[in-house]
Amino acid sequence: MRPDDEQVPFPLDAESLASPGAWNLRTSFGDLDISMVPSGTEGYADLVRDATPTSIRGTVVPVASLADVIRSKQAANRPRDQRALPVLHEILASRCQRQGLAACRRRR
């Protein structure tokens, strides 16, 4: 394991970008995990169905639904995911209460 402050070069070439798996990046804004096929999902086609189009600096990108994020974290079952799940469930329950049952749908 590397120390938190150790920087590792990240090649931005076609081979690196095309490789499957996950990238765990540390940015000046915080940690950013990018997974090509998140645990408990079938990847992009699975997640985009319930994604919310979100504008980020003028570019619209699909953002996975909270229910899908929860599903992935439950499947990954890592300690950090387990710590996050109670809060994520509370947020989802609050949204369901405000927006009605349609916000609570979950695909299996």
C-alpha cells in the first residue's frame, strides 16, 4: 500500500484508457473512483437507464441513480462502502418520502 500523499504517474494514453477495471484517483477536490463495470451492475448500459442527466461545466453527463450507487456498494461490500451505506439509505428514504414511491423503484 502506498502512503496517502505519494503521487503515482497516470499515463493518459489509448492503452491505459481502454483497459478494464477501476481507477482510484486522488484529486485536489477529493478522491475520485472510476469503475468501468461497478460491482453489482452490468456496466454503463445497466446504469444509464436510471441515470440523471446532469450539467457539469456546460457538458451534460449521466449520473448514476442513488439506488444504483447503493446496489453497487452493497455488492462491493468493502468496509468503506459499508460505512457509507446507512447515510445513503437515509438519503434515499428521504427522497422517496418527498417524491413519492416512483423515486423508490429498484430494478433487480
